[in-house]
Amino acid sequence: MPADAPGLVVETSHLTKIYQDRHIALNDLTLAVEPGAVLGLLGPNGAGKTTFLRLVLGLHRPTAGHCRVFGLGMHPNAAELRRRIGFIPTNPQFPKGMTPIEYLDYIARLFGMTRQARKPKLAKLIPAVNLLPQSGQPIANFTPVMTARLAVAASLINEPELLIWDEPTHGLDIEARRSMLDLIKTLAAEKTMILSSHNLSDIDEVCNHAAVLSKGHLIFSGTLQDLKGRIRKNHYEMDLEGDQKAIAKTIGQIKTLKEVLSCTLRHRRLDLRLADDVANTGVLAMILQTLFDNKVQLLCMRTLGMQTESAYLELVEREDQRGFARLYDPLQDAA
């Protein structure tokens, strides 16, 4: 969908933010977020992710370009527009002397909810985030897990249409992280979401779109399938079982295939690389037939180099190389 199409939840055009007239935090970013998208916002520290989120929320004014949310211009005074957004910052902080019930009731009152509306809302929301046993305890005694659950409840209390969560699994243990990811999957069925995360396996599990920032530039925007597909590598691991001589014979035969770039066996685990431009199904069919002919069993097969993490890292590395070349080439010309 083009950036100016109707119905977009978030649409930015040439969005730029410069701090103190010298630090370019975000540079000429044009991005569209469609209804129902779960966008994973990726990038190294200092890439511009937090600046982007603040601009979408209207907490900062852009230096150039514009940001529209639900088709309306976002700016610091757009309070009514922000009512339609649920936000969780990194490391959320809450009043230590309040209890979850008191805090959430206070937030609901800020949104103009009547007492008749607030009570059933909190009665439903607090158990939904597993905070019922702690609902009357001071927030000062909360663990990171409890704080994360309270942040989720606070972001949902106004029934927002767009959720913007910055590092929602940060600091959570394995069980709490799993609970958070399951909640995101549930919410994704009815909400549009923007999730910023350093945990690429989280993005891979819950998001359907990705935007990758590097040094303030948007270097990729599209579906996760597009991200992994454009960096696709025919790289596989196979766990084998069988007679050692039969396995060695199989490896020798596989190495004769012209489509195979490398074939290495370590402790009955085969590392296999194929040329990027080959039709992998045909080559893999020949390899599986070779295993069968030599009575070698295939216990497990995994694709490597096609995960979000691999694609993301390669994108950033390519961008860094281009940046170095832009700096280095003028030096060469001047020599």
C-alpha cells in the first residue's frame, strides 16, 4: 500500500529529527503501517528507534517531514489522538506509594471514565494481566515481572486502537516472557501494534512486518518474509544417524554435486551450503535420495541464515559497509 493511501494507522513522510542543530537522530524516514500490522522496529542502539516512537506519539516535533496517525497530523498538542494509542516505554515507572487498583483507577479517571465504567473495567483487566493477588499491594514492592504486567494493563485501559510497546519483554524471566508473547499474539488479532525490541527471536515469533533503522536511516521496511527472503541463504544443518562408513560415503557423493558450495560433517551433524541461485528443492531431493541409497537416516533438518536475526544482522552490516565506503572514497580521490 502506498504511503499516502487512506486507512493507514501510521504514515510518515520524509520524517527527520535533528537535536541541538547537529545530531541527526532520524533522517528522511518514510514509512506506512497498515491496520492489523504487527510491526517489529529493529536497529542497534542509537539507530533512531526511540526518536521514531516519540515522534509517532507526538512527544517531539519533527525537524522536517510529517507524521500522521489514523489520517490525522500528530503533534505535541494532539491529546485526543493520543487517547487512541496505548504506550509502554522501556523500563516503565509508576508511583511507588500507590497500588495497581489505585493507579489504574487514576489513569481511567484521566481518560474521563465514570466510576460505573471504571470498576468493571479494572475487574476484568487486572486478572487478565495476572495481577489480582498483588492488586492491593504497594507498587514499590513490585518485581520487574509485576511492573511489566501493570504497564500492559495501563496501556490497555482506554481500549486503544494502536499499541506502541518499547522493549516489552525487557528484564523478564523465561516464563514471564512467554506470557508476554502469548498476550501480544492475542492482542494482534484485534490491534495494530508497533513493537521495538532487541530480542530478534521475539520479533520473529509475534510480528508480521519489520522496519530496520541504522544511524537514523530506514534501511528496510516490509514483511518479515520479505526481510528473510531477500537475504535468503541456502544453508542447512542435518543431524544424521547410521554407519560411520556409510555417512562418509554419503558426504563424498554430496560433495560432487555442482550446486553444493560446502559440505562439512562434525559429530554426525552435516553443515550444508548451496549456491544462492539454485532451486533448493531439486538439490535437497538428490541429497535425500543419496542418504536413502546409503541407508543413512535423517534425524533432523534445520534451515540456517533465513531467520530474522541473520537477515537483520546482514542488513546492518551492509549499511555499515556502505557508510564506510562513503567516508573512505573521498579520501582516496584526494590522495
